[in-house]
Amino acid sequence: MLKPGALRLPLLLSVLLPALAGAGELYRYVNDKGVIVLDRQGVPPEYIGKGYDVLSDQGRVVRVVPPAPTAEERQRLQAQQAQATSDAQLLRLYSSLDDVDRARERKLTELDGAVGAARGNLQSLRTQQANLQGQAAEQERAGRVVPESLLVQISNIKGEQESLLKDIERFEETRKQASAGFVADRARLAQLLGLAP
């Protein structure tokens, strides 16, 4: 048979050991009044974002938890990360300034070709429109009603011309943006490679 006190010791140890294990650490933080607080219980949630220190029972700093970054610091870090990603991609694409120049020429030539093709198609449509309008005028001069199909063709050609004009405008804007982008890429690559732009 067990003595009455025999059960109490293991029970007492099972309750005290977890508390004693955590008793070796102190948390040091600054409260809202600017006072440095040492606490064995931990840091209250409202002070965690300001950062704190974890100390050993001898008072030595075991771990430093820095303050949470401010909104401006987070934005700056995000901008730095975005720039680093952009720089890495630039270095993957181009190994020299000549590579940038060649890529620029290829892209601008491609866009110039697209503009030229659209202008050629536009001229062809204008010629077709002139022919169809001539046919419609002949019908009117002869005193006949212009066929609906002829009017629909003229209207469709006008719509196609408007679409081509928008395409040309878009290609020219893309060309302007591409040219500016290559200038910026070249300058940044020169910086990364330590060269004069």
C-alpha cells in the first residue's frame, strides 16, 4: 500500500516542472509609457510589434525580436525586392549592351513592319471604297436605287478602315513605349555591369 504523501510528490512535480522550465526566460520590452518591463509571462500582444528581447535567468540576451517594419519600410523592402527581381531578369536576357541594342532593333523593326502592313491594308481598303462609291454614284446618276448590298459593303469597308487606324495608333504607341523601355534597360544594364551607358 502506498503512503499518502507518495502520490503528492509526482503530482506536484508534474505541475511545477513546466512552470520551472519557462521560468528561466525573461521577456524585456518597453510599455506604452516608455518604461522597460521584465516579465516571465511573455510580452503582451499590444507590445509584440514594437520588438522585445528574450533574456536568460542570468540576464543575458538569448534572442532579439526586432520591431515589425513600418508601412514605409515594407514599401521600401517590396520596391527593393521588385528591383532585384527585375535586375536578375535583365541579366538573364542580356549579357552586354550590344545585346540590348540588337533586341531593340529587332523589336522596332517588327513593329515598323506591322505598321507598314496595316498602312498597306488601309490603302487597299480606301481604293476598294473609292471603287464601290463610284459604282454607287453611277447607279444614282442612272436614276436607279443603289443596291443595299453595295451600301453594306461600303459601310463594312469604312469599319475596317477605322479598325486599322486604331491598330496603327496602337502599334505606334507600343513602338514608343518599347523604345523607351530599351533605353531604360540599357542604362540599368550598364549600371549593373559597371559600364558607362
